[in-house]
Amino acid sequence: MRVEDLPAVYNLGLRCYDVLDKPYNYWSVREVAGHLEQEPGLCFVAVENGDIVGFALGAESYEILDETGHLEWVAVAPEQRRDGLATRLIDAFVEELRRRGRREVVADVSSANEASRTLFRRAGFDEGISVTFFTRRLD
């Protein structure tokens, strides 16, 4: 990914994520720019006919787990799905973490997003125990 790709990546994320749902509500221009600035080697885009049709963004470590990378954002344009592109983006990200000596990678997926949960299972991830966000409406 390059700086010039930032608007296209951000806009594709808006098309793909329900930004009112956790964990997707953290999607912002600042989020994309921060990943590119802090972890440029872990920001991948897929391009077709000059257009960005997919991306993967993450970090070399996850919270205090130094040997664990974090695949934080993956998206593929709706019209490009079911062609293995998301899997190729995940594989590229994982391979870069492996090259950097990481032993594990985690990904955040909304429990309501069955398509993404299936994708990550097929990509070799095990679904683990996660934090459940409790909310209370105040209206």
C-alpha cells in the first residue's frame, strides 16, 4: 500500500464495514493512515484495472503479546468476492508476519459476521474465546 492508496482504501472500508457495529466502528481515515505510517510493510492492497478492490491492514504485535501479530482489517469489494482474493490477502499478511519471526496471528471478527468467520476458519484460524461487549441503551 502507498500513501496515494489511502482514499481508496478508506472508501472501500466504508462500503464493506457496518461502521455502527463493533469492531467496525473504529474505521476512520486516521485508522488507515495510522496503519500505513506505523506498519507500512503490513498494509496490502489488491488492484484490478487500476482500482483497489481489496486490502489487509495490521500490526506486528498484538497488545502485550510480542510474538503475536494482529490482522486488524480485511476487506474485498462486494463485486470481487468469492474469488479467493480475501484469502490471498490474508496469506500475504501471514507470510510477512512469519518472515518477521512471529509465532501467531489474531484477527478481530464480529460474531454476527458469519461470512468473515467462515473465511478465517478456512484460512486456518481457530475461533477463540473473545470479549463480549455488553451495552445498555440509555434512552
